[in-house]
Amino acid sequence: MRDLSNASLVGETTIRRFEIHGEQLRERTLLNLKEALERAGIEFTEGKPGPTSIRCEDGMTLTLVRKP
């Protein structure tokens, strides 16, 4: 988490609250996180319709679903 925090300039506490509690983040904060992950080789793809998927450099695809 520290690496993502440093790369995105988003505090670790903010990232933790987002991951654990699904806390709403400002648009700029989400963009900072997304750009940091993209620089690390993560590609975000949008489902049509459906959840967001992440495609990694090694070809692996992960699908993100929000817990109720």
C-alpha cells in the first residue's frame, strides 16, 4: 500500500478506508490512483454493461465487483 500511496500521492489512510469501507473518494483522488496503477502496468477496461475489469501486463484479467 505504501508504494501505491507514494506513486499516487494519496494517503495510505485514504486508500485503506476506500478498500475496507468502500468510502467515496473525490474524482481527482480516484484519477491519481488509476494513473499510478496504469504506470505500474495495470490496464482498466470497462464492462458493457457490468463491472470494471483490470487487465494486467501478464494478460491476467481481474473483475472488480463492489460488495453489498
